[in-house]
Amino acid sequence: MKHAILTSLAAAGLLATAGAAADITGNVGLTTDYVFRGISQTDDKLAIQGGFDYAHSSGAYAGVWASNVNFKDGDEAQAEVDLYAGMTGKAGDLGWKFGGIYYNYPGVSDSSNLKYDYWEFGPTLTYPVGPATASLMVLWSPNFFNETGKALYSELGLSAPVGPAEPGGPFGQFSLGATAGHQDIERNAKFGTPDYNNWSLYASTTVAGIGMKLSYVDTDLSKSECFGGSSPFGDWCNSRAVFSISKAM
């Protein structure tokens, strides 16, 4: 599964369309826990992540992103590799994006009966609200993680700059933000949780060109509803603080 990359790509894609005809950028990051829609993907442990993005002035974009994962599944899945593409644009103040993303988990053998790979498709909209930016993301999967049937994820977001960037100083613009999402899954028993809500609060900035983000994330899943509740699976849906650093190249 994937960090909320589609929302950030929407903003990045919109900026790229105003620049050069084509732009290729890279990124690398380290996070204390890879959390996807409120659920740990690395058994509450560190993750190293990175990828490459291509953006064209027409609004077309594509990219690849990867992270280590740990599902305690007998070491079948150790990495996630995401491939994505789509289009971005603007209609007045409304920013829009429509894209697809393929989540791939190399190393999972066919004999294991684990069918992790899946697709998601959908739009992301952004709109300025005073100094803040509101966002709406809706992603649909025809067959979700581990063949758990149709799934729909909806997320509202709000982010705003706080204070001016220090002129000539090492600190970039500070931002505060929040998200609230809901995940529907057709085959809940096979996935391991009922349909659930998740949310986050975060603060971010850059220091000497290094992105830093501190988040608080949570779900409304009880321990017993989180993949059976036994250790360590029942702890993956708990509230937690996550600290991440990243560098764009």
C-alpha cells in the first residue's frame, strides 16, 4: 500500500505544468514508520523510501516510488513498488488530477496464495480557502489488496502555511495540515478489518533543503478489529506519531 502520494503529486504536477516542457525529479526519504491510511506497513519500524517523477507541461505525469514493508507474512513481501501516471490541470482556482496507480509487491511467490498487487484509479481536487488549501481525493480499486474485492477510499484534507519563511535562513515555510479518510472494502473478512475511518494531523517544513514532517495518525479500529488483534497485528492500527525526513533531487 502506498503513502498519500497522489495528493502530493497533484500539487507537484500543477506546479510542473507552469515550468519547463518536461521535468524529471527524484526523492529519497526516511520515516519512523510507513503508515498507509492509518495502518503500519512496516510493523511499527523504520522505512527507507524513494522514487522518480516525470512531469510534462501538458499536465501529463508518471513516476515510480518504492518502500520496504513488513507484513509478518513469512518474509514473502519485503518491498512495495508503485507505478503511477495521469493528467493534471486547473480550471480557475480549482486544481484537478486524474490518475492511476499500480501497487506491486515483488518477492511474493505464486505458491503462497498471497495476491497483494492491485490497481487504484480516481480524481484529486484542490481549492484555495483563504491562505489554506482544501483537497478531496477519491480512489477506486476493482480488486483491492490480496484480492479483497472492490474498494473505495475517500479523503478530505486541509493544509495552510504558518508564518513567513526566514529570508536567507535555513528554514523554509512551515505548514500545518489535517486529513480525514474512509476506507470501504468489499471482502472485509479476507482483508482483516471492517470498513474504517482514519485521520492525521501534521506539521512540516524544510531545514537546509531537507524536508521534515511530524504527523499524528490514528484509526477508529479497535485492537480486536485490527487483523485479528493478536500481537503484533493488533497494534498496527493504533494511534502513533511518525517523523519523516526527505530530500528532493
